[in-house]
Amino acid sequence: MTINPVLPIWSLAVFGAVLAAFAGWQYLAGIRRPGAWHWLARLAMVLVLVVIALRPTIPGNHRPPSAMGDLDVYFVVDTTSSMAAEDWSDETLPDTDENGAPQPPTRLDGAKADITGIADRLAGARYALVTFDAVTVQRMPLTTDATALRSATEAMTQEVTTYSRGSSIDEPVEYLTTLLTKAEEQEPGRNRIVFYLGDGEQTSGSQPESFESIAPLIGGGGVLGYGTEAGGTMREFSGYEDGSVRYIQDYSTGEPAVSRLDPGALETIASQLGVKAEIRTPGASLDDVLDGLAVGGVTVQDEVDIRRTDELYWVFALAFGVLLLTEIPAIVAALGELRRTKGSQT
């Protein structure tokens, strides 16, 4: 058992000693008077109150020893509607949903598989997950917990279709520059790499901003492309799964809109970042993507108690409540005495 006091122990000791001394003195001074036993109950209440303030607990949920290398990996994932294009023919993934409706794998499914694969190969690194569509959001801060990364990755969805404003492949530039600059200020000298995962399609109508501001802040990474130049139709997404499958429409033709991979745009991003670009295909090896990358020196962290569970103060709080009930007769007697005093004065 351990304690987790709400105040410094010395202050609880002084507080408890003063109140206990007062209750003890009152009991001894009136030991022959009726009701003196109430001061013994009050002394017990003081002691119980001190125990409650110490918050006795049973330690639990230890974090096991972990290893952390000298590498931080930032996954930057395009979640615009174009990443929902169905031109990712991965035979390892189901092409129907749980209700049996047609639902071929999408580009985003390919990106998810690669994130998991890269994390498995770079065990011991720290990982962060950033997604972008209309805005850029850090979905998961740096952590060595590959299980948390897997969960966050699986939870990724395309943007809600009605909120789509077109694809802007440069959307994460400003956010990433700020994020990596702060990381360098807080932990200078660590090796940081960025994997940009997208299809390179720019439909917002503006000229993409350069990624060159990020290049000095990283030591490698890669630009990974998904989809085909022939293109694929894109699913709509309302924000929740209702079992239906609808496709984004091209209102100029009345037919489902088609999204196409832009390898040239991805090559440009890679050149600006100073890394390689690779157009990914289902089941392709990650060897070329990870060529030359290593986690670096590994530091082993001992087991630590990450939180305390099974707090026992409530047991003593119940005891305090029972002792408090002994005050009821004294309160009733005091009220009766007060009424009699007022009655005699009138």
C-alpha cells in the first residue's frame, strides 16, 4: 500500500495533531460530565480524516520496461476524398463490408498498411501521426507505443464529403514546419524523419506551396504515392457508416468523379524534402522505402508506475460518515436547549 496525500505530510501531521489534542483535552476536562464520550468519537473522526487526506492506495498498472531509439518518425497522411478512390487492388483486404455490400480497398487502406509495416520495421522509434484534408491535425503525438499507433491508424477515415474543399497537397507545410521546429527546440539533435503518404492530386485550383522549409528539420523519410494514373471512383463519406455505398459525383458529366494519381507532384514534394518518392503497389516490399534508415542507439527505460488504482480513502470516508452520525443526538439536544433559552427570554 502507498499514499498519495492531498497536502504535504508535515501539514497534515500538524493539522491532525492540533485537532486531536483539542479533542483529547476536551474529553479529559469533561470526563465526568454526561456526553463526554462524544469527544472520543470526534477524536476518532480527526484520525480518520487524516487517513482520508493521505489517500491510501494500492499501486497498479505498471508500464513495463521499454526501449526508445534516437529516431522520431512523423507519418503525414492525406485524408482528402481522393484517398477514398477505389484503385487499390489489394487481394489481402476484403472487397465487401460486414453486410456483404461491395467495398473495394481504397488508397487510404494502402497507406494504413504501410504505416503499420514501417512501424514494425523501425521498432524502438517514436511515432507521430498527422493527417490533413481541409485542415492539418496531429492525431497522435510522439510515442513509442506501436499499439497506439496501430489503433490511431485504423481509426483514420477520409474527410466528410460535404466539407471537402478540394485537395491541397501542401496543406501540412506550415503545420509541420512549426511542429518540427518546436521539437528541435525541445530535444535538439534527435534524428527526425517524415513519411508523406498521399496521391499528389491538387484540385483546389491554387499553386502548391513548397516543402523546402521542412527539409532542414529532418534527416530523411520518403514520399509514398497511392493509386493509379488511370484513376478510380471515390466513395462519399457522411461522417458515419450507414451500410450504404455512394460515390462522389462529377456534376459536369453526371457520372461518378474520377481521381488520378499524380506522380509528378509527388516527385516534386520529394525533391523539396530531399527524400525519395515511391509509388506504392499492394503487397510491395518496404525495403527500398526504409533503405538506410535505422532506429539508432536504444535506451532502455525501467518499469514505472504510470497511475495508481484501487484508492482506499472511500473505506475511511464511510467510517467517517458513521462517526458523524453520533453527532446527531448532540445537535438535537443543542437545538432543544436553544429553543428553551429563547422561550425563557420571552
